[in-house]
Amino acid sequence: MINTILFNANEFFEAARRCDFPKGEVTKDNFPLMIPEFVNRAFACELYIKAIAEFTKVNIKKNHKLDELFKEISDSDQEAIYSLWRTTNGNNMIDSDYVRKQFWDNLEAITNVFVRFRYAHEWITTTISLEHSFTAEQFTKFSPMSASKPFGSPRVYSGFLKQFAISLKVYAEKLILFK
């Protein structure tokens, strides 16, 4: 079962990779792939977390919210994934309260990307982005345009989803395939 979950996660990860924009440039040819990229990447994250939970014998609820799923795996698994995110993917950030807050804020900001972008037709206007998909509560908490966002707070960014997915993939494969 664990290997099947991991295999499926890798398939969705690969689908997201194929939809990804080279050098982050959006063109008329790749613009239609933005939503499939977000949905596939978010679903890959969900499956990686569920594979880790299955491997470590953590009973995890059926849920699509990445922050809630992530909180269900062990603290040591969370810490290892956070460390990978912090030190790979071009980050090389020193551990600090600010960086931890950045990680958790971004995780909360992407928590429901799978559902939000799967149903993008319900909210989409002229702009497709993580920030434009925020719920009212998320806008108040995370948007730099929100008056409630304190000066000096970590920003949220759509690149976090990709970095988080890579970190989960690396950790899950190391944990499961190279046990």
C-alpha cells in the first residue's frame, strides 16, 4: 500500500512538473497549464504526506488540507521535512523563528490549493494566482495589502508549493524506498 501511494504521488508530481513554466515565465502557450500544475502539485503533496503517515503507522484522516495533514505526522517527520525545505531548493536559510513562521504561514496559505484550484471556475476572474484564490480569512491574514499584516511579517509566495512538494518527495522516498 505504501509503495502504491508513493507511486501515485510521483505520478502527480511528474504531471505538475510537465505543466511547470520554464524559468517561471508565463506565455500564451503555457498559461492554460497553471491550474493543472497547482492541482497536481498539491495532490502530490497530499499523497506524499499520506505515504509518510502510512509508513510510520500514523492513522491519518481523509482530508485535502495540507497543513492539517502535515500536523498529523510525527514531530520528527515534520522537522525533517522543514529542514529539507529550509536547506534545499535554493533556500539555504538558517533556522529561526522568522523562517519557521514563514514555513507555517506558507503551508497554511497553500493548505487547500487542491480544492480551491480544482474549482477555480467558482472564483476566477482575470488573474490566476495563489493570492487571488485566498478566502477572506486568508486574505486578512496573508495578503500584503491587508491592514492586519504586521510590518516585517514573512510573506507568502506561490513558489512555496513547489518547494514543499520537492521536500516531501525527497523525504518520502528516502524514508520509504531506502529504509
